[in-house]
Amino acid sequence: MNIRIGQGSDLHRLADGLPLVIGNCSIPHTKGCIAHSDGDVLIHALIDALLGAFALGDIGSHFPDSNSQYKNISSTELLKEVLSLPEFKTSSIINIDSTIHLEQPKLRPFIDQIRSNLAELMNCQINQISVKAKTSEGVGAVGKGEAIACDCIVLLQK
Ligand code: MG
């Protein structure tokens, strides 16, 4: 059995009045991501983890932000494009683990919806998807509410 692991991370600045989308879930909040796409940090980190598992580069090399085609695009469209690559046709997810770094709001009420969204997008079971959230204790850009970040690891078998 050929096992592959991939790791990804992402960060976006937050600004007043923008939508906050995490794992294809709209989170009610006063701030959202400054981004070329919808700024979904979880899906961006997942895409980098998937690409990393097969040494296929990163999200920026596949979807350059200089390309207006990707302006305001839903990150789910980018994920679907990545999953259409031959490497993912012949492999399956073992599990995905992720951590979202965000000071506010508390994400616990949305975690199961986010897991369900990812399970549907990845064509796997919800118990294969872990989504965790933590604050930065008021320290740094995340702690001051200036940014949201995400780390993600994926394990696949070929
Ligand atoms: Mg991003």
C-alpha cells in the first residue's frame, strides 16, 4: 500500500464588513477575509495539503491570483479542480486533520457543519474529517483579530 501525507497552511487578513467563509460554511461575524477568492482558509490549507501529498506544487502555482478567472471564486471550485487531477482519481482519503486559528467568533457551533461540508466535497465519511479551532490568547495578528489562519494535514492511500 502506498501511503502519502500532505501538509498545508494558510492565513488571511480580516477586515470589517467582509464575508467569513470557513470550510464552505458562512460564519456570521462583523469581519471577513481580504482575499482574491472567497478567502476560505480551511479549503486553501486543504488544497495545499492535497497538492503536497503528491509533490504537485501549491495553490498559488495552480491558481495564480494574477488570473482574473479566480477573482471571488468559491474555493470549493478550486478544490474540485484539484481533485480532478489524476493522482486523486487513483487514491483515497484516510483522514484529514485541521486546526483553525481565530480569535472571534467561537467556532464550536459550526464545526460539525464544516466537517460535513468537507466530507461531502472529499467524498468521504465525516469521521475521517477532524476540524479543531483555537484562539491565540490575544497575542499576534490572530490574537488581535487581524487575521485568521489554518493548518491542515491529509493522509491518502494509493
Ligand atoms: Mg488563502
